[in-house]
Amino acid sequence: MGVIDVDWAQIEVDLIRVALAFALAFPIAWERGRGRASIGLRTLPIVAMAACGFALIIRWAPSADAESQARVLQGIITGIGFIGGGAIVKQGTDVRGLVTAASIWNAGAIGVAVGYGRADVGIVLSITNMLVLLILKPVAEGRQGDE
């Protein structure tokens, strides 16, 4: 078996992208992690990093045409939706976790954006998510199903 060539320069670039996806999702995770039934600090950054990783893999795959990239993105979106669904809890007529589920989905979009070299989109998504969580919280307080 031959020696595997490792492109250390590419590893450095990919590490920076994955770290950026983590960093952009972390403030959202911090805010979501403060509640009674939080998802914790780890879930959103891991979702962002994983989505970034999948985007990097398919982006640089030698045979990745637009159709195969679209299929991978569909899988990422579906998988993240499944994870977000786990954050939604219904107790009688009360529904909790919708905002957290939406934030999980957004963390995936942040990761994909960064993985595809669109850090600008990832930054906008992160900032906007935080603004919604912080600024609209007083408006939503007292309403059921918004956390």
C-alpha cells in the first residue's frame, strides 16, 4: 500500500473554515444554552462544523457536478431538520423548542455557507440569528411555543 499524500496547506484552510463555522454558531448556542431545557453549548457548533465539513467534501470532490452537490445539500438539510425536530417538545397544548430548532437549522446553513467559501453569508446568518434571539425576546416573552 502506498503512502497517502497529505496537502497540509489545504488542511490549514479547511481547519480555518471549520473553526469559523464553529465560531459563528457558538454565540447562538450560548444564547440557546441559557434556558431551562437547553440543547447545550455543543449541539449548534457541531451542526455548523459538520455541515461545513460535508460542504467542503462535496465542493472539492473531483466528480462533484451541480446535481451531486444538490443531493448532498438536500441530505444535509434533511438531517439537520431531523436534529432540530428533536428539540421540539409538545406538552399538552404547549409547544417548546421551535426557536431552538430554527437556530439548529440556521447553524447548518452557516456551516454550508462557510464550507462553500461564502463566509459573508455565514456572518450575516449568525448576526441575524443573534439579533432575532436578543431583540425579539421581549416581544415573544409570555407567548407559548416561541422558545
